Amino acid sequence: MITLNGKKFAETESEFTDSLFDRGGTCVGYAKRNRKSVTLLDHNREKIGVINGHGVLCAARKLDSGKWWYSYADIPQVGKYESYSQEIKECRALVGLSY
């Protein structure tokens, strides 16, 4: 389970299902840990963002050409952080960076 800005992202289907009955809240989507990044998916398993290898949270959008466009923007499922430093600290911890 990954938590970003208080929102939970399940890493497995069973974590997502179990969160439906958890007092701590329901997962808003899924997360897939890659070697140097984390991919964020919504509840329909559509890519909504990534945490890149530098620990930056990026919104993802599929272009008409089929390629992905990544940009620094708020992701609705994650919400707006109180501060940029809080966002970076949380994201860097998830990809194993410590600055």
C-alpha cells in the first residue's frame, strides 16, 4: 500500500478490496513500483501519474498519437499538497531517495 497526501493506492487487488471495509478509508487507485519509479493508476487501472526516478510527482496524459505526456501538475486522486517540500519528501521516500 502506498499513501500519497493521505490518499491510499493499493499495490494488489486484495489490498484494494480489503480497503473497502477498512476504517482508514478506501483506496483511490492502484500503484505499481518499478525499478526506479512508481506508476499511479486510477480505480479503472488507467495511468494517471508517475513518481519519476528523481522523486517528482508527474501527472500523465495519453496523447492522440498514443504517446504519454508527463507534466508537473496536481493529480485529482492525490490532491494538492500543503507544500512542495512535503510532496517531494513523501515522493522521494517512495522511490528510495534521501536528500
